[in-house]
Amino acid sequence: MHGNAIEIKNLSVWYGNICALSDINLNIEEGDFLGIIGPNGGGKSTLLKTILGLIVPAKGTITVFGKDPSKAADQIGYVPQFSTFDHYFPANVGEVVMMGRLGRKSSFFHKYDDEDKSIVRRVMDELEVAALRKRQIGGLSGGQIQRVLIARALSVEPRVLILDEPTASVDDTSKLRIFDILKELSRKITIIIASHDMGAVSSYVKNLACLNRELHYHGEPSIGPAVIDRLYGCPVDLIAHGVPHRVLPRHMEEKHD
């Protein structure tokens, strides 16, 4: 039986006089594939950054494999939102993925060894970007860049992979391929993904957390209208991609995506 990878107890985060997260209690089992959904500004990115140790909570505790997040950084791979990545960074794909190995090194000028190179080759094959090794990162499509960033996060050899809106800026074909890859990866590591794409997320993940400042639901991804009405404040219908029996409401604003 798996233990908990992450334990969150009575967690609250404030930005000045604005409450971003209120009294969150959430246990994420090792081996879980957890989707976190909720409206923009609902606290999804804040929760991920708190798990990463980038934000210190005002109240409550959070542990990653029993440690303070600041002491578990080498256990976590992180893929930030696409919009935060510099598409014109002067590096090719191989160099960007290799940078993930610096997380375990003491110096930026570390000389990569055979183990580093072997790990990077493996994750690039796994994410289907090996053929792009010499391509400049700025010349790739959105879906290709996202797979490169996932490969970079995996080169750390993490026990937990955290992704913040990984399919927000990619086409539908790339989106489904990324979710297929994540589904396969979830057989080996714990994955946490924050996304506004309720349909795709609910079709792939093992469990859902519904977050809008407060945690409205945590459990299997077959949620009903009452939960979504509390989460978004508006009942609308959505059928999850590839899962016609699983009917979810959809936020009105997303109809214009």
C-alpha cells in the first residue's frame, strides 16, 4: 500500500489582505495522478508553489515525503505555465533538457558526466523529442516546447512531477498526446497537474481536487453538478473527452475558448 507523498493540513495562504487559500486539507498518495481544477484566480498555482516551497503559508503545514518542501526540492520536477517560459532563450532542445540535471549539482559550471547524458537521452526518447535535439527552442511549436519542458523536469529523476496548465497553449492533437504521455508516466511517479481543461483532465487522472480558495472536493474524477456549481457558481454541461458516460458541468467562460 502506498504512503502519502504530500500531506497538507489546515493550510492558508494570504497575499497581503487577500486570502488565496483557506484551510486546505489534502493528502496525495504516492503513485497518484491528481488533477487540480478550478477557476482562474482560484488558487491552483498558489497551491503548487506552496508544495514546491516557493510560498510560505500563513497557517498550517505541508510535507513532501515527510520533509519540509524546502528540503525536498530534489524530489520534485516542475513544469511552470507556458507563458512564463522565454521562447527566445538561446539554447537548443538538448541543452534545455540537460539543464534539468543542474538541480542536483553544486555549480552552474558543472561538467555533465556520462550518467547525466544517459538520463537525458532516456527522458528525451520517452517524451519523443530526441529528434529535435539540435533545434533551437524558439523554433518549436507549443506542443513540442511543452514536451521539452516536461523532459527537463524529468531529467531531475523526481518522485513527484508537478505541472501548471501544461496544455493551455497547445493544439488539441498535442494536448491529447501530452496527456497520453503523462498517463504512462503516472505508472512510475506521482503526478499533480493543475488545469482549467476539465474534460481532458477528468478523462485521464485517478483523482480530482476541486479548488476555489477552499477545497470543494477531493476524490474520484466522476464529479457531479453540485460540486461544480459550488466551484464555479454556474451549472453548465460538459462531456469528458473519450468518456461519454462521465458528464461534468463546464464553466461558462470556457465556452469562448
